[in-house]
Amino acid sequence: MITETTIQEGQVIAGPQFNEPMLVETVRSNGPGTWVVGLVGQRSERFRRVTLTADDIASLNIADSALSYDGDGRLLRLGLQAYSLGIAYEFDPYFGLSISHVDPLPHQLEAVYEHLLKLPSVRVLLADDAGAGKDDHGLSPGLRTQTAGPHRARPGGLPCKSLIPMATRTQGKIRREISRP
């Protein structure tokens, strides 16, 4: 006759009796060879009290409850940094600006932080300041990606729609990108 159980508080058990992994909250003897176990579902968080026999316990998979510190420290550090960057905006709304090595002008700060970021959905933003590199760094890679596939623009036709009249120099760059083999 078994008087002790291998199940202890804090362990996670799984088996055919349960539809999800269960956390052991309480273990109490209920006579010879039976125990009343208080369990909480890992996914549903529902508390259940079940009576288990020695045979039931033998059919369970019992996870080790000992803490292990043999994980990858670099991944822990990366996770902590990602979490801190994720919540940094709540403490410093200009945090993204402070780590970007960019010195914006006051009207740019007002436009972005006071108006643009308060809009419900902003998907794409193209800067409109002179010398911001819109044509060299923004349009050319996009056109290379867009025209690389089998759907090429017809000669003289542009694969994108311009919202503002482009300078002759920028239109020439777009035509050269489209005509590349």
C-alpha cells in the first residue's frame, strides 16, 4: 500500500484524465492509495478538485518543479531590452527620437508628435522636406522592387501614382529605373 504520492504542490501534470496541462495547487491524502488534488488549468485557469488513485498517478506525466538557471543569458538580455523598449514610450514619448541620432526641426516635432501619431492609422509617411532624400533613398529601392517582377510598366508609363508634381530630375530617375533590364 502506497502512503506517499509523487505529486507535489507547484508541479505541472498532464495525462489522459485532463484536457490541458494542470498546475498542482493542493495535495491531500484521502485514505489508503487515494489523494484529493486541487488543480488549476494552465490555459483555462479553471480550478478543479479531483481524486486520484496510485494507478492514475502512475499514468500522469509530471514535469519537474525545480527551477533551472541553465538558459541562454543572451536571450534573456535581449528579451529584457525588447520589453524595456516596448514600454519606453509610456515614460518618454520622444524616446524613439532620442535614440535615432536625428535632430528634427521644431515644426517637424509638432507635426509628428502632436498631430500625426494621434491619428488612428498611419501606414506610410513620406517626408516632404527639401533634401530629405525622398527620391534617392525612398523611391528608387521601391521601384526596383516593384518593377523586378513579371509585371513591368509600359514604356513611358509609371508604376506609381504621384500625389504631387515631381521635379524633372525625380521623374527622370523613375524612368531610368523602369527601363532597366
